[in-house]
Amino acid sequence: MTAISCPSCSAPVSVEDRFARLVVCGYCGQTCYVTDGRLDPTGKVGKLTEIPSLFRVGAKGSLNGESFTAMGRIRFSYQGGFWDEWLLFFKDGKVVWVEEDEGELIMHAKTRLTSALPEVSSIKVGSIIKVNDSNLFVTEKVTATLAGAEGQLNFTFVPGEPIVCIDGNAGGAIWSIEATDSEILISKGTVLENGAITIAGNE
Amino acid sequence: MNNFSVRTLKCPHCSAPLRVARSDSTTYSCGSCGSVIDLSTEAGKVIGSVPKKYSKPFSMLKLGARGRVAREEIEIVGRLAYEADIWEWDDEDGEFCNEGKWRFDEWLCVTQSGAILFLAEDSEGMMISRNFTPVAPELPKRPAAWTGVDGTQRRIREYGDSKLVYFEGEFSWAPTIGDRSQYVETDPYPVISIECNLDDTGQPEEIEFFSSEPIERLDLYRMLGLKEAEAVEAQTVRDNRSWVVWGGVFIGLAVFLVLSGLFLGRVSGTRLFEQTVSLSSISQDGYSMGPIQLDSKGSIYELRLSMSMPVNSSAYGVVELTDEQMEPINAVEHDFWHETGVDEGERWTESDLSQSLYFKLQEPGIYNALVSVEEVGGASSVNQQGTATVIVYKGIILERYFYFAAGIAILLAISTIRYKKFNPVFGLLGLLTIAWIIYQASDDDD
């Protein structure tokens, strides 16, 4: 763990994982890229409204029996509301995102894209697109922005940047595509059953 | 995760208490004044309002009701009211028929674990619906048939365009009056439906799959501990059973009356008197038969005149029933005929050789039958070969009264089924009328 001062308010900001690429100052909300052990300020994001959740930043727990630490959270906002995604770091270095939406927890694993995607703007809800070897039925397409974040994240983003979020189903799995002008992230999700996650102190 | 972390707020507009059960709710529509409140800010700002036109639900369900439903603890936290333009599959026509505007509600429920389920309700009943992720999702390509998401051949029974017209309670999104969606419902049970939410430009924004099963309102009230609603619904169920039972009773009664009329009309009556006379024996003053002892006042008698005539002849026949002073008290008169011929190589024979009169006896006594026959014309002479037979029956039951009574029973059945309600007053009056008519069937004054 490395303690660095926030370039905006000088509060101590701890960088706890070597994969951390972005941290959000818990005091002033300053987002900073983590570059060569230094914090480069990029902009501020709104502090997240406290909404009761299973998780909290720094909480330790287990997912299907494997221990993790909740390192960060981001909140996406769109016309119809918002959803949160929690970044979980596991001891073996594995990283998992858990989406928390409408009381449902969906575990997302980043997936490498092995074939070309159609132009994102051309993807329609109700259509079927080829993603790797799967035929993905597109169930939702919204444009969201990052409404807030906390903790440490393993990727960089620009607050306020529009993100096209596409959800779909293939073979009973939930797929998610998040596309910005500079990057497309694809993940495959699984709905977590009750009791799949336990958080220390919440039992 | 326990999502029943209830907090109570006051409506910033009307100060009505607002119960917020979900931790992630961002919008609240006050059921009292219709104000829409933004819950994502501490201040809870009013950001709009909903019209109250569609605020009345179909049932006595209400926000805040909690109980164990479908093996889960749930709480009703919101209601979305829709108006839809719907098309239903018509088996007889073999096509979808527009059923016009249809109203339905979706009660938003949150489970103890935070999951969402819906109680969809319209004037015909209620379904419990859950969102699911299909293994093989697809949209129907043909109007009626659809290989559904579960690998079974499904049939689209209904589709429509719906528009949000009212909402109350808490939501984790921001509903807006006028939000549009399209839906498809398929058979068999459990009903699988597809809902496609449209954006402001009418383009699909989100597609969701739901699995739904019917649930009785009475069971739901019981599960949610809504005692008053349970009592009202139980009465409604009793009323519903009552109209079904009584509708069946009236139909059964009508069938019974028709069959009884057919049967009794043929077997009723005791032959009191029968005499046959050759037409050649009948003088111009007639031929007197008797005596006939008629002694049952009030009983229905039948006086029948039957003729036996050669083919291609016709005659006018009269039989008068006369009392001891030879005064006629009743008479049968009729044109009798018997014809035959050949039409397109086929021989045909038609005749009208019998006529009856039904009467109720006024005075018991000894009576006679005076028969007279007048030849009307034809190729054959009736006088040489014909006979006239007078028969008197006692205790006749008139079948036509059974048909009148059956008609009343059918009217009672139609009104009971049409209005789905058994009216005890009309029912009793109808049954009394039927009883009176049946009594008259054997006690007639014709």
C-alpha cells in the first residue's frame, strides 16, 4: 500500500493495489490518474449520495467462497436513473465488477474481444449481433455518464464523458458493452444468487 | 441485503407521509396529491405531477402492503397504470382483432432480497410477473406463432401498445406520463411476455422478458393481510359462484321443462270415451254419440275428432259436445282432407285427418257428442268409405305451457350470465312464474 497526498486538498490518498489506475480522493472527490507513483489530477466527480448497499469501499468479504476486497465504486447515470458497479479485488489478483441494479447483483468478468463488433451507433435494441462466438440479443442501449466514483479503479475515465452502454443476452448469460470514443469494454455477467456474497461485519 | 430499510418522508407539497421502502429509489409519486418528488437529493424536490384521472386501482391492493407471496416476503412499493391499444387472437376468425383501449395496472413489489416482481392487474384478474434472462432470446417473426425463449412452440395471444397514464409510490427510475412500450403475450402458461420500452423518438430502448402466472385476488389479499379487502373479495367470489351456479340451474331447468313438455304432452291423459261411426250413417242432423260421463271439474279434457277418408277427398267435420239439454258447450270444427299424387315420378300422400280441442269442465254431468260431416269436394266420395271417430281424454297436460316456462327459465339464465349477478328477487319471481305456468298446464281453461 502506498500513501500519496491528494494534489487538490493534500489529504492522504492510499493506493492499495498495483493495478490501480485511478483513485478518487475521499475528502474532496478529486479524481487522479495513478502514474509512476504520482497522482495526476484529471477532474472532479460528484460525491456519491449515500445509498445503503451490501458493499462499501474497503469492505472485505467472500464471493462464492473466494475472499475479496471492495476497492472502488462507480455510478452510472442515465435518463432512466442510475446503477452502481463495485470493483472487487481478489487475493490471487483476479478483478471482478459487480453491478448493483434494481436490487439485483450481476457479476461481470471482463472479456477479450476476438472478433470485430458492429459500429456501436448501428446496434439496435432487439437485434442480434455477433460477439466473439455468441449471438447476442440486444436488450438495452442507453447513453450514460459517470455520475460519481469512490475508492480505486483499475481503469481511467473522464468524468462526464458519454458512455454508450449496451446490454444483451446470449445463452442465458448477460453481456455488457460499454463504449466511449476511445475504448470499448466487453464483459460477461452472471446473476448472483442470494447468499453468494458475504461481507465481513454484515452477517 | 435487506431492502426493507423503511424511511418516512413528508410530501413537500401536501405533507402526506411517504413511506420509502427501497434504498435505491430515486423518484416518488405522492398518492395523495400526485406530486412527483426527486428522492436523489436530500431536499426531495418536487419535479412534476401526475394527473389523477387514472388514480383508482382495480382492486383494494395498496402501497405498503407486505406479506409472503410466491415463497418470498414482498412489499408493494409502487403502481404504474397503463392504457393500451390491444389486439387479441381470435380463434374463430383466425386473426388478431383490435379490442380497443384497455387499462391495466402493474404493482411494483420488492422482495426481502431486493429483487423486483410485478403484480399485473386488469378488470379480468391478476398475474404475478418476474423478469428473467432467456437462454435463447428472440423476437417473434410471425404474427401468431413463435418459437419461444424456452424452446417450446408458443402462440401469441395478445399484443399491444401501452402508454403510462399514472404512477404512484417509489421507483428506482424516473417514470414519465406518456412513457410508451410495446408488448407481446404468449400462451401456454406460464405466460411469457416481451416488453419493449420505447424512447422519446419511438425507438426501442430496452427489451425485457417476463414470466407470469395467474394469482387469485382473494389469495393475494390473504397473503398480504388485507383483511377488509379479503372480506369484500370473498363476497365477490361468493357472488360470482352464485351467478355461475344459478345460471347453470336456469339452463338446466329450461332443458328439463322442454323435455318434460315433450314427454308429458305425449303420454298424459286417460281415454274416457271412443266411438267410430261410418260417414254414411251420419244424417243431415248429425249423429249423436254417448252418453259420456264427465265428472272432474277443473281437469283438462281433450275432445278429438279423427277422420278416416279415401284418398283425394275432403270434408268439413264438426263434433259438438252437448249437455243433457242438448246445448253445445264446446265444439271441434275443421276441414279434413286426404290427397295423393305423383310429382317428378315420386308418389306423395298428404292428409289432415285429426283435430283436437282442450277444455276445462265447468259442470260435471252426462254429455253427448254430436257429429256432422259435410263433403266439400274431391275425386272420391267420403260418405261411402269414410269414418269419423270421437275420442275424449281426461287429465291432459298441455306441453306448450312447459315451453313458455322454459322460455322464462332461459331469460333468467341469460340475464344472470349477462350481468354476472344473480338477483334473488327476480330469480324468485321467475321461479314462481314458472311454477304457476306449470300448474296451469294441467289446470287449463281453454
